[in-house]
Amino acid sequence: MEIDITREQVYSPAEIDKHEGENIESLKKASLNRIIPDRIEWLEEDIHRNILLTSADAVINWARRSSLFTAVCFPACCGIEMMAMAASRFDLARFGMEILRASPRQADLMITAGTLTWKMAPQVKRIYDQMAEPKWVIAMGACGISGGIFRSSYNVVPGYNHIVPIDVYVPGCPPRPEALLYGIQMLKNKIAREHTRIELKFKAESTEP
Amino acid sequence: MTIALSTGNIGKVLNNKFHSAIKEISGEAIIIDRDSLFDVAEFLRNSDEYAFDYLNYLTAVDYYDYFEVVYRITSLKHNRTLILKTRCDRDNPSVPSIVKLWKGADFQEREVYDLLGIVFEGHPNLKHIFLWEGFQGHPLRKDYF
């Protein structure tokens, strides 16, 4: 069976080699005696183009609210809704806060998801005390707000505000993940209105001899 | 499936062995005098005939006039189960501890002590398990609130 040559080569191998050689020679001729300068001019003109005027409050509050890290404090069943909120369907990562820190020292938000008993209360207070300033607390669910249906029980704390200061209350039993996300948005709006006092401390020079 | 032991047959045996200890034999349970509970339980656990080697649970009920402590025991060897009950008065409630026979009774006796205030005599470590030290009252008693 004969090989059917349906298409002839446009260039012969010799012509291709010749073309390649000419290409290399021309690039070498153009490049050998020339050095492309490093792109470092912008380092010098930094000050000319990188100034943004704003208020300290706006910058500090933007930085604080844009990546709230949550401390792990989920004593009861609201924690399941909290996990749903953090997972892919509701996706807490959209707001830059998908990390639930295992250590309260790396967290600045406490979401109190669940019923708190008096026996657990010292531990929750300790978690709150270990969090670094600034820190915020969202009371999640009926139990977090008021003790919920367990309010009259002998060992349930009637609301987290007996233990820690609360910033936002999210009602529900349990709240839907959307409700908790809405509560987080409300907390962000609250942080955006905070005022930061920058205290510059100078040592007063004594005028007396 | 584990078969509930007929209280009639075992009741006769216990009646012969512990005359005054058996107060009442109902359809489901054998009610034993508080003072002889440990002896009866020891016999049921250690005899080859019954060999109740497993304690399913231990709990207590407040019947206003008295407390009733309920034991459900199972023989894994013979695939049989039995319910024992014992009663104590409300004023100074105490029941002998069975931790020496079944180790699993330890925490459950502490729970009953915590929530109903029944003292288990001979328990190695009878202190609060759910509630904290210094808690006043016993929450599962009917007159707590």
C-alpha cells in the first residue's frame, strides 16, 4: 500500500534551518550591545504617588472589621448552624473571616452559640478574658440572649450578658445562618462607627531647676 | 435479644435464701429491703446460676413519700436481664453502694447523689459530679422549686 501524500511541505528543511539561523543572528546583533534597565524607577517616585488622605478612624475600623477571627466557643446546638454558616453553602469566607481560631488569643470575635450552664460560665469568661483587645461578642440564639426555654432552670445562665458584654443579639432557636450573617454585618457597621483615640504620651519636661 | 427474667422463678429462690429481704415481687421487678441490698446483689452477681455480670443502669425516682432506687442488671453469660428496686425514706435517704460489685455504678451513684440527695454508703468518692461544690438543694426532687 502506497503512502498517499496529500500535502506538500511549504518550506523545505533547508529553508527552515536557514530561517532559524537568520532569526538568531538578528536578535544577537540587536541585543548584544544593549542592556535593558531594571525597573526600579518607581522606587524613587514612591512619595509622589502613594499618599492617600483619610481619617485614622476610617483606616483602623476598616482593618478591624474586614477580617474578624472567631474564637471557638460553641457550648450547644447553635454551633451546628454556626458551622453551616462557616461552610460552603453560606460561606463565611466571603466576609474575610472564615478562620475559626482555636486559640482565643488570635481571635477578636466571640459568637456565643448555645446554652450556657453555670458550670461552664467560668470557662467562657476565661475565653473572653484571654481574647486580645479590641474584641466583640455576638449573642447567638434564644439561649444566648436570655437563657431561652431553659431560663428558669437551676443551672442555666439567663443570658450571656451576665458574663460578658454583648455587641449584637441574633434571635432564633436556632437562628438561620442568614440571620447570623446579617448579625455579623450589623456588627461590622457598628465597628465602622467606632472612634479610636490615639494617645500620644510625651514626658512633660520639668521647667523647674 | 436479651430476655427479661421472670421474677416469679428468681423470686422464689431469693425468698428461700433471703427471707426477710424480699419485700415485694411484682411483674417486672423485685423490691428488696435496703439493708440486704448488697447481699442480694452480691449473690446475683457472683453465683454461677445467675451471674449478673453487667449493670445496665442505676437510677432513682421520687415518689413524694419515699425514694426508689432502680437497678437493671444483665447476665451476658445467660442472656438474661432483671430489675431490682429498693426504697428509702425521704428524711435521711441512704442506700448501700454497689460500686464494689459493678464499677460502672460509680458515676451513676454520684449522679443520683447529686440530683436527688441519696447517700450511697460505702461509695469510694461520693461528691458532686454535675453541680458545683456548694450548690444548695437537690434539683430533681419534686419539692425543689
